[in-house]
Amino acid sequence: MKYISLADFEKLQNTKFVNYNYNEKANNYVRGISIDSRSLKSGDIFWAIKGDKFDGHNYVVDSIKKGASALVIEDAFATKYKTLDIPVIVVDDTLSALQNFSSFHRRKYNIPLIGITGTNGKTTTKEMINWILQAKYNVLKTKGNFNNLIGVPLTLFNLKSDHQIAIIEMGTNQPGEIEQLVTISNPNSALITNIGRGHLQNFSSIDALAEEKSSLFKGINNRGNIFLNLDDPRLPKFKYRKNTLWSYSLNKNKKARVSGELIELDKQGMGYWKLNNRVKIKMKTPGSHHVQNALAASTVALQFGFNEKEIKEALEEYTAYDKRMQLVQSAGVSFINDSYNANPDSFLPALSTLQHIADKNNGRKIVVMGDMLELGLESENIHYDLIISMMDYNISGIFTIGKYCDLVVHELKQKGYDNIFWFKRHEDLAKSLKNFLKKGDFCLLKGSRGMQMEKVLGYL
């Protein structure tokens, strides 16, 4: 195992040590790195990060009580904490230092690192890749939503000498973030699931968002692998790559190196599909969009030496990840819990899945919808268009929460729509929904992460 020692901090520029000498640093290895005094474990370094809503420097004393072995703080706080009994590492900016130090740590390990981004499906695809690869490799993967400029560095600190592959998820909500994450993590393989209308608030157009996402591909040299979804027209093409271009398509694109074909969705919406015309795979996650994710994961696995039979065996045991198209049964009602996040391009396949399952089982269709956040100036129009499109699915009831839904519902009520409702609180929505539901109904829950639509299930 390659440890992190306090001496490694010498590699950071403009670093000063308080209460420590070099000989001690060289022989002192840290247990881990924490930015949260509440979850810090004895022996961890406490890294004081300044955020929009908190400042880690205010929790230094708490971290010491929990057993912090050292502190990383900004120069402005050096005098305040210079008399402490534990080592203090002083830097100009703790966030930049976190990113730089994690990048230094990542470069200790000459292993494949797959960077993955995309508007929709990146977490599910990452989980599917890990699910397959773990049969032969020791894999480090991004956990939870640790896919930003703080989460990626913290993930990289978990790299150890026994890891053989790393899968790092990268998110973005502002220009330049993917490029920064590429610089930090130094990926040598890359996959972009798709480009859709998500996190548009800080981008001038969807083309600008596509340019941002494509920064991941630009960070891969000619020896690295590009996993390219040929079914997305907004993704760049690579005319001059051959051996290191792993293209895939679910739409019978003849240029695809790896091909998939959807045969059918069963009564529960589970996909049945063919991989490279060699094996047929029965999914345990509903929706044709999960077949697309599975095809992407299969393409990565093929590059890492798996054959189609091995991929089939793994994918047929994979089940839905937390709050992502999870099927939940309660009091005779089937809920599709897709509440982790939402944008218009992820809502549509979820609605199609709801329609398929309900129609196959002769049940009513109900939608519980929370606002889709970070869509910019077109937010109200996008919500209006989506809710209007739901009428094509013969939805029996639409229960909503959030300010954009409020505006749309108010307007539609004035136009005579009577099967759509808005609520201020999750608890009130759940109470009304409970009275509305009947045995045999199918109900989709979906909204942006900030809307926490899973609360509705908790109140039922």
C-alpha cells in the first residue's frame, strides 16, 4: 500500500508547516482525509474547506476533539491555531490545495482510470461498469454524488496500491468544471453517456453544454480509450481514431464497434436485448434507457477483456441503483421511484416506461412531479411543455410540488385541466395522493435532487 505521509505535502506549492519538523513528517502517515468534523475518524487529517454555506475553519476545535492528527488551514487562520499540539499545514487556498494534492496522489498509481460524464445515466452506467468489472478487478468507484470539485479529490484519496481500475464520475453545472476535473484526475479512458437539457442555468445553450461535456474526451491522449455513443448526434466524432475508439449503438448504426438491439420490454418494463448478436440479456432494471446504459457498460467491459457471456451473467444480476427507476410495491400500488434527479430529457423515458408497464398491466398512470432545477431562463416554458406532453400518456392524475410546477398548474387550471394538482408541502401531497390511489395503479415519482421527492413515499 502506498501511504499518504505528511512529507507529501512538501509537493504542494506555498505550503508552510507549524509545530512540525521534516524528520517527523517523513515518518508520519495519515489515516485518511476528512472535510467534515462530524464524520472524521481518529487519525484523519481535517481539511478546512470554505464553502458557500459553511467554513471548515469554524470546526477545527471539533475536529481535534474527534482525534484529528493534523490540520490543513488557510494562511489567514495560521496565527489563531499556531499554538495547537498537532501539526498544522498552512496553504493559500484549502480547496485548491485539496485538488492539487489529490492529483499528486492519483499520479502515484499507473492504473486505468475511466472518467465518465453525461447529462443522464452517468451514475447508473458507472454502477453497471463496476458491477461487471469487479468480477476480475479491484475497482475504486465514485460513491454517492462525489462527482464535483470537492468530491472527485476526496474519491482519489481513496486510491491504494491494490486498486487495479478506477471509475470516476464527473458532474458539471458551470463552464470549465469538467476540464478542471480532468486535470485533477488524469483519466486515460473516457465515456460520455449523452448530452441533454440538464444544468442549463449557467450555459448559453445546449451546444455550450455539449462543449463542456466534451472536455472529457479532449483530455484523453491518442493512447487512451474513447467510449463513444453513436446514437447521440451532439457528441463529437473521431475520424482518425481506430484501435482506441470503442463506439457503440442501440440504433443499428453500422459504424458501431459494439452493437445492441432491444428485443422487447416485458410487463414490468425490463429490457430484453442482444449484445453483438451473440447473447441475449434480460435486465432487472426497467426502461429502454437502461438498456442504453447497459450497452455503454458492456462496451467498457469488452475493452477490459470480458466476453459477451461474462457480461450477460453480470448484467442479469444487476438491480436498480438508489432512487433510479426502483420498483416499489405498497398497498397494491406499484411505484417507480426515479426521484434522484430530473430534467426534461430524463423525464421522457421515465414516462414511456410508466406508460408501458401500466398499459401492459391495465392500470392507471399517476405522476408525482417535483421541479426540474437549474434549467435557466426557459425553466417555466420547459415545465409547461413537459406537463402538457403528459396529456399524451393518458395520465389519470398529476401531483406536483415546486415553484415552477405551481406556475404551470395555475395556468392549466384556468384552461380547464382538472386532473393536475399542486402542493406546497410533501406531506400534503402525500395525503391527497393516498386518497387518490387505487389498487393496481402505477405511480412515477420524479424531480430534481433538491426537491427530495422520495419524501412522498415516506409519508404514504
